[in-house]
Amino acid sequence: MVQAHAEAVKAVGDPTWIDAPYSIFNIELTNRCPFKCIMCARTHNMTRAQGLMEFDLFRKVIDEYVQDNPRQAMGSECWLHHFGESLVHPEFDRFIAYASARGVFTALSLNPLLLKPPIAQALLRAEPRKLYLSIDGHDDASFERIRGIKDAYEPSVRHLLDFLKLKKAMGSDVVICVSMILFGENKESIARTRDFWSGLEGVDFFYDKSFVTWDGNAPDVSRLDGERPTVRRDHITCTFPRTRMTVTWDGDVVPCCYDYDKRLVLGNVGQQSLKEIWNGEPMRNLRRQFLDNKVDNPLCRNCDYLRA
């Protein structure tokens, strides 16, 4: 019955129906994290339950993605994190290895502080394609101010340098980016350390990552963004609802990587297929708001990037 109704909607040419296959921008292995980063909406604003993704659920997501859109799955980054530190998951390497073995372009942003030798070795053996090693500040004081952990900058640097040596020793070809968030608290640190990180053997590039205010519902984070242009267009420019989705640790699917608190759930991959969610009623209702240029849902209505 549900499938028959869906085909009927497609048959009448509903513009909210997307024939092109979905892509998965990111999959959340866990939303647990030991850091208290001032630029992360998770720190003071995330209220949803915390947990760990089960492997069977992850396998279902990966298998469906590879089946439904193999070209995108293999050619564009699928980030295996959302609002948590994926290395906290006790089976993170099993997840990465499975996705990599299926040909998925596996990518991950992580904190070098957690890259102790056993973790580092397990990560490289899992054969991810790309890693962003995020390290903010230039000493213990600046690191603590940004990341909320005391006496952690120097250990983070040591672990990162040891990881690069291990990468070489193991003959890994994973792409390594050292990244820092570009905002006021980090300007001095970026100026001081860019050349150092860029020049290291094993680092493919340095990236001063743009500061984001997520969905606009975290006032403490938004206050940190003092340099964002105020010029706004009168029409919606976001393309996420027509191109990609995000999967949280418990299988809920949300429209984009800015949805830190699951304000807009489109379905659950444990109960539906990703293909069904992609053109399901919640997603088509969201697309209708965008087509009508009248977005009032709790996720998107305050987003700074909706008309940027």
C-alpha cells in the first residue's frame, strides 16, 4: 500500500519527489565525546540521548548506500561522525573497515589526543581514505580555552606526530589533513602553527576550517561568530534536502549535519529503507517548504545559511 501510494505520487510529477538517488553525508557512530569545545553545539545544547551505533544497523546503512548509489558512495566522502568523537566507539575500527571494504569513501574527523598507539594502529588497519586531525590552539592554555580539556595540547601534538610516523611505517596511503577552526579564538594559533603543520611529512594539507553556527539554535555558539556578513538573499539557497541525508547513532535520519539535537527526524533506517526515507512524506514536506520559500520547521527556520 505504501509503495503503491509512493509510485502514484511519483507518477503525477510531484516536484518534491527526487528521482536521483540519495547520498549519505555522514553517519554518527556515537554522540559521546570527552571534549567540551566552545564552538560545538553539542557542549551546552544537545539534549538527545547518547549512545553507540550497533554494527548490524551500520551494515544495513552501508549496504543500502552501496546498492542504491554506488558511484556516490565510492567517489565522495562519507564522514563517519556527526556530534561525537567516533574513536570513543569500542568498535570504531570494525565499522570503518567494513565500509572501506565495501568501497565506500570513508572519512573521519577526530581529535589526536585519543590517538594512543593501540587506537592509532587499529585506525590505520581499518584503511580509511581521509582523516581530518583537528587540533586547535598553540599551547595548553589556548587548547583548554577552545577544547575544554586541561594540559592536552602537548599530548595531542605528540600523538599526532607519532601517528604520522606510524602511517609511514605501516605504508598507509590515507590522506591526512590537519585542521583548525577559523574563528577569533584561533586566529593567533593558526598564524603561529600553519607553516609547521603544513610542512610535516605525512600531512597532505592544512585546512583552516570555516566556523559554523550549526542550525542557529545554539546562542552560545552563535555569539562566537562576530565576522559573518549580514547580507542575506530573499530566497532559499540550501540544497541539502535534494541531495543528501545524515544518519544518527540510533538509526534516525535527519536532513543535514547541522541537526545536532534531532529537531527534524525524517525516518528511521532500522524500520525503513533509506530509499523509502529519501522520498517519504517527511522529506517531501521539507522539500515543499523550500520550494515555497517558506521554511518554518524547527531545524531550518533559524539556520544562518538558509539564505546566505
